[in-house]
Amino acid sequence: MSKTIDLSNSISEICKAHPEILDFMKELGFESISPAMLNTVGRFMTIPKGAKMKGLDMETIKQELRNRGYEVIE
């Protein structure tokens, strides 16, 4: 499986493809991510939209994804 994250995909799609992302996202400030959230808001929420809502720096998130071995597509 490729370790590519397309930031235009929903958080739900990304977490289905890369379940390990869930814990990492919580560490970065998306602490409210839960299985119920992934099946509701997570179906249309993207990482950039969520970061904006939570006041998180998108550049930091992208760099952390790269540090963990993911290719980030914007």
C-alpha cells in the first residue's frame, strides 16, 4: 500500500486507507476524532478544513506527515 495522503480526500477516506493516521491526528490537535465522527462529519471534512476550524497550522501537519514517511498531495 502506498503511503500517499491526498489532502483533498475526506478524513474518513484517509483513515480507512491509513488507520495508523488516527492516533497521529489526535496528537496534532484533532483530539475529537472518533469512529462516530469519522462516519458523520469525517465523510466530508478534509484535513485542511479541519485544521482551519481548529486553528492548526497546515504546514506543520504536512511536515509531520512527511516526517512519518507519507507523500502529501495537495
